Amino acid sequence: MLAASPRAPEPVGWRGRLSLEFAVQGARTALSRRSHVGPLYAQRPFYPEADGTCHVYVLHPPGGVVGGDELTVELAVGPGARALATTPAATKLYRCPERGSVVRNQLVVREGGVLEWLPAETIAFGGARASLVTRVALEPGAHFLGWEITCLGRPASGDAFATGRLDQRLELTRGNRPLVLERMLLEAGGALRRGPWGWAGSTVHGVLLATTASSSLTSELREHIRPAFEADRFGVTTLGDVTVCRYLGAHAGEARSCLGGAWDIIRRHLLGKPAAAPRIWTT
């Protein structure tokens, strides 16, 4: 009797990792080290600002994340360095009938450094089973200004996210002290998505965090951002020395516009300069 042929191993998906380090070199911040494995890469840095802030674009050529994929982005901003990171396109979490997928962002900012983390939106297709984790670790005197925009389904294409699960976590810490710890376990038809205390049936959520807070900043945000949107689509609050802005609605473009306006106002307060939109956003 012939022995049965061994089964071919099932594909486990992409394993991608991108590690970037930023350091002060002369009058500007340089991308001092980069390494990558798998389908993650960074373009050469850009310097559109007079103060030498380093702008980088994180690339994921496949464009989408499927079952079994694990992607990790690691950014380390050195003492006194200033960096802005974005992506040229949305991250798409495709349907995963069996294996789940994982996207991790691990961001570290050393003493006196500044990181602006402004990725394009994440789109969870119906049937996706994914985990999205962003952890930001700050040293004393370091600053962070960043957002995340999440879209469930693609309503314009008939995808109402009728099935699927997205486990999203956002953590901001300084030393051993948590500043913001947030977790959203979004399941199709689940209470968080439907309940009036959660997404209330909306399909797009955006959150912006900034390590600065004052009554004047909060007032300016409410005065200049809220009138452009329905009252229940934009909110701002403070958690200790962190300002938190939120958008809840139905359009990714509207979320970007809303949080982009808040970014400009906060940037003036925190960094003393207006927003400098990456060129990739207009191409």
C-alpha cells in the first residue's frame, strides 16, 4: 500500500516588517536607519518645511491585507528629532473566512522628539477578521500628534459590513503612565456598532490625539471645526494633558477634512507652525 502523500502546508500569508529610525543631523532630522522584510517599504524622505522636519511615506505595494497576513511598522524618533509619517493610500482589510490578519504600529518618541502619525484610512471589508493595534510610547518631553480613521464596509459598493470583526486598539503612554488606552471590538451587528453610545450605525470613525491641552485650544477647535459639520459628527475633549478629537459619520473624505482642520489648529498650538500637508495627499 502506498503511503499517503503529505499535505502541502497551508499558506500563512505575508510577514512584513518595516523599521525606521530618525535622528537629528545638523539642521534637520534624517532617516538614520531603515530596514524592511516583506511587502513594506519607505520612500526617500522629503523636507518641505524650513525647520527640517522629515516627511516619510510608508508603502505597502500589495495594497490590501488578507487572512494570515501580519504587518508591523516600527518608528523610533530620536532625541530632539521631528518626523511626519503618512501613507499614500488606504489600508484595505479584505475578507478572511478562516485566518485573521494583524496590523501593528509600534511608535517610540525619545526625549524632546516629535512624531506626527497621519496614515490614510483603514477600510475593513465585509467578512474581514482583523486586529489593528497602534502603540505610542513617549519619553519625558516628547510629543505626539496623530490620527486613525476607520471605515466599516463600502456602502457605496453595497458592502454594509454585514459580517466580520475588527479588534482595534490605540495606546498612548508616557514612561509607565498610560495617557490614552482605547479598545473597540467591532462586530457586524454588534452593540458597539449599533448602539447610540457607540458608532450609532455610522460607518466611519476618526480619532486624533495630541499631547497638548488647554481651554483656549479646546475653544478654538469647537469654534472653527464643529460649525463645518453636524454637531454630532465632531467632538473634542481633554484627558489630562492630551487633546482628543473625534469624527463619527459616513464619509472618509469628510473625516480627513475634519481631522485635518483640527490638525492644523493643534499644530500651531503645539509646534508653533501651520499644517504642511504631505505632497502625496494631492496626487
